[in-house]
Amino acid sequence: MSRAPIKVSGLVASGKVAAREGEDQRKPLVGARPAAAPSVVELPSRVEPAQEGESSAASNEKRPAPPREDAHKIPIAQIVDSPFQPRLKYDPEEIDRLAETMDTAAHADPIKVRMVNGKYELISGHRRIRAARSLGWSEIDAYVEELTNREAQAKTLLLAVGSVGLADYEYALMFATALKEGLCKTQREVASYFGQGTVKVSGCLDMLKLPAKIIRMLDAKPDLFGYQTGAVIKKLCSDYPDNLADIERGVQRLMEGAAQNSLKSWVLQAIKGQAERDGSEPNLITNGRRLIFTTKISADKRSVVVNCKVPDLDIAAFEKHLQAWLELQAKEVSSSAPDEIGSGTL
């Protein structure tokens, strides 16, 4: 139990206790705690709630908090985007809805900026700035903070988490940046740092390993598909490396409005159709639980393509066994076959 402050104003008044020079005699001498000095840079240890267009019912019931005393108006014309902002695209309809909310309230929650080369660089509030510009505002409330480049990068990334409409691909770029810049060392640290699940972190980062053409599609449309569909695409690329064109066409269909859950079936059907046109369908070789090899006869019936589907298989040992089998088959070839080696073709 904390001890109650000792009131000494009466003792001072009676002359039994002397007041310190220059001290307010009405202020308790015991039990008072000095207020902590505000930090110049406040990097949140946990993700702050999204301030822009929060979608939950609880968030919708909240009224905008009044600006802190240190917030003041700055000219919108002098505000620039952060180079650390992970968002690639802004949904015009979402910006319009946010602008309507801001117009109704006649103000917006203060944005956060820092001064860089005479401009106000955004830390948070990229959507609010676009909404304010659409409304024709010339000024907006802002907190101006003093941050180094590294501090600005860390804070900008953290405050982007949970922002409305941030796509899994944009999360992937954000997670990759955190690893590259040393903000985190492992995927587990990334998950803890951004308050995300390890499955999502791993899945999002795997999106960056997709073929270059598919990555370019994501750059153009970050919300084209999520990390779960990305895992399906990655598996298709692994299982059917010779059918990358079919897989890319399947992803292109998503650009045209096809449903994500239709991708796998469409690609498999396209691969089957291609095999039928080539006159050969890949043979699947499994161990009863997983796919190990696929084999396919070429259209000219003169070669067989073998694809290994297990990354840790000893290919050198496999080739040695295959060579031994081929040598055995060579000995069994009819002696009546043309001697091509003797004909000078080699």
C-alpha cells in the first residue's frame, strides 16, 4: 500500500518547518513525482491502431481524438510521401470514403511528419493527405517529429501495419525491408516486430520468390492475390517447371477478374490440354504420399524428360543409377540396329 503524502503546509505556516527558497508552499514535499520528460522519438514497441478508415465496429464508434497541444497546422503543399512507405497503390474509392468522413468532421486526426530538406516528409497519414487534397484543403494538423532516417523508416513501417487495404504483397515488401535493413534478423523476429503470425510472414515473403513476370503483375496490382494463393502458384511452379507459360496465363486471368480459387484447376486443365496436344501427358511417380518424379516423352518420341520434385534428393546418385540402367538397356538392343557410332556421326 502506498504511503499518503505528508501535508506540511500547516507546519510551514506555524514556523515549525522552513520552506525551501523559491518553492511553492502549497506543493506537497513528499509523495509528488516529477513528470517524465517527453521523448523526442517515440518508436512504438507494438503496432499502433490504424488511424485511417478503421473498419471495425468499435473503431467506427470512436470520435476523433482532439489534437495534442504540440500539433499544429502545416501547409499541405509542402508535404511529401515517405520513401519508406510500403504501400504501392491507393484505392480511389477508399480515399473518397475517407474524404467524406473528414469533410463531415471538418478535420482529420493529425498526421505525423518530419522535416527533410525543407519539406514535411510523412511518417503516417498518406491516405489522409490524399483525402485532404481531394477536398481542396490547404492545411492539416500535424505532429512534427525529429527522427533519423533509420528511426523514420522503423516508425513508418510499424504505423503502416493494419492500414486499410494493405495487400499481402505490400506486407511482403515491408517484411523484406525489415530483414534487409537489419530491423529484424529472422522471420520470427519479423512476426513479433510487426505483430503478425509467423505463417503470414513466411507466406508473404515466399511471394517474392515467384517468377519475374508474376512479380511484375503484383507490382502493377499488389492486391492481385494473397499469400495463400501465392503458395498455390509456388507449388505449381515447382511441380510443373516446363509449364510456366500456362501458370503465368492463369495468373493473368486474375488480372482480368477471375476468382483466385479457380487458378489451380484452370492451370492444371491447361497443362493437361497442352500434354494432349503434344501427344504425351506427364507420368507422376510418387512414394504413396508425395510426388517424387514426373516423366514426359517428347513430341518426336525420341527423348524422355525427367523432373525431380524433391529438393534434397541426391541427383548425382540418381544419375549414376540411371546411367547403369541405360547401359544395361544398350546391351540388349538388337545387333541388327544400325551402328551409328561406326558411321562417323560422332
